[in-house]
Amino acid sequence: MAAMIAIRNLTKRFGAITAVDDVSFAVGQGEVLGFLGPNGAGKSTTMKMLAGFLAPTAGTAAVCGFDVQQQPIQAKSQLGYLPEGAPAYPDMTPRGFLAFVAAVRGFDGAERAKRIASAVERANLQDVLEQPIDTLSKGFKRRVGLAQALIHDPKVLVLDEPTDGLDPNQKYEVRRLIEAMAADKAIVVSTHILEEVEAACTRVIIIAGGKVVADGTPSALAARDPIHNAVLVRLDPASAPAASRKFGMLAGVKSIEEIEGGAGLLIRPADGRPLITEIGALARTEPWRVSELRVEQGRLETVFRHITGGLKSAAPAATA
């Protein structure tokens, strides 16, 4: 199946500054791509080029097979875009703004009313439809922006910080909406909230310095955390030295680190295989008071910080 988003060698320069540097990736139907990076990494610039708001210096972006620069009308007809900041006409009401967007998209009469009603329901805007957009909270403004992106039921969605300003309940609703729409669309979500990526995205791309530096599933990237598959043992601090010596004699143990002032041991395996069965069996034969025993899965946040230069050391994240 052809990619619904195809970005090839995309580059954007602003004078001497290269904001996006030879970026390539594709997104297929059913994928929800978390597009991550530190501030200034080139995320929003990439998304603006994909949406046709910025012309690239080099390279191409295509939506459903239509080149964004060469076939802009066809490409944009397949694309719903929520820009950074969710800009809208502040003097309009949400109802008036959505009617305007629907008209621009070519809908009129009963079909326009149907599209507006569907977008309002999806974005949960019923209570603010007649208020001027300028008077709305940041969260409601974001939801108006999301509604306009959905009004034509596009095959491709590009959402820049879709939950910015939303309360926890609203964030949950947006995640559920993304999940519900994902099967027949390609969705790109840029966000700084890594727990949302882990909850809603099937794939993650990390960009830094304008370049793609990682691409994989959330679980595969989290597995790059140095503590992935390490076993965390919490126990009486007085028992930690003896327990550390005994655990260190098990085959397959690479290293043991005391954490939390001796209240925990982080046991790393030599071959990546978690040793929780062996560790648990040994702990049951000893008088140590073990309060917790678990396999660490790794954290996307830690990997993100390592990859993008935000974390220089390999300190464990088990107790962060």
C-alpha cells in the first residue's frame, strides 16, 4: 500500500540557518506517528512544509500521492492541519468559523451543516459555539482548531500540539478521538508530552538539529534505555550489601547498583534477558525483607534526552 505521507530529502534553510536538514520518512494508513524533538529541532517547520504553509529549500512532501508544491489543491484536500497556536479569527464564534472553513472546503447547504455538527461533536464544542473565539480559554481555542482540521474528514491529519492547554479529561478525550480515527487515516502528532505518545502513537520519530535521529515504535525506543530489562529490587537497606553480593553471584548479571540510599538494587542483565525468575527464587531463600520486585521497561523520556543531548550521563531513571 502506498504511503499516505511521503517526505523525501526535505530541507529548509533560513539564511545561514538550516532548520530542517535532509529529512525523509513515510507514514502509512493506520499509523499514528509521534513527531518529537526539543524546541528548535525543526518539528513545526517540517509540519508547515508538509501542510504547504512553507516552501522547502529542497526535497519534496506528498499527501496521498499529491506533491504539496506541484499539486497543492489536491494535496490540501486530503489534509487536515492543526497548526502551532491554533490560529483562528478572534471575532468569529466557533460556529461562524467552522461554517467559514466548511465553505472554503466546498461544502454548502445540508452537507455543510452535517460537517459542522460532526466536527463540533468530535471536538466537544457544544457549550461555546456562540462565544467569540477571542474570549475562549486556551483549551477551547485548541479544540476549535482541531474541529476545523476534521471538518472535511481528511485522510491525513497533521496535529501540532493538539492537547496544548487542555485539562486531563480533555486530553484523554482527544487521545480517544485520535485512536478512533486512526484505522483509515495517517496521523502525525507533534507533542512534548511523552506519556501521550506512549498512549496514542504506534510509531515515534525523534528529530534533533533538523535531522531524524530515531525512528521506531514507542516500545522499541524505550528499550534503548540503559535500564531496560533491569530488575529493581526494593528491600530493607540493612540487607542491601548482603543481597548485592548474593545477587552478583547469579549467572547473567552484568552489574548491580544501589539506589535510594540502599533501599533499592538495580540489577542489569549481561545479555538483555530479564533475570527476575532467578532473582525472585534467590530472594525467597534469604531473610531479606523484599517489598518490591519488578522488571524495568525503560522510559521513552530517558531515551529522548539521551538522543537529543539533554542527558549526558547514563544514570538510571528507575527512581526518577
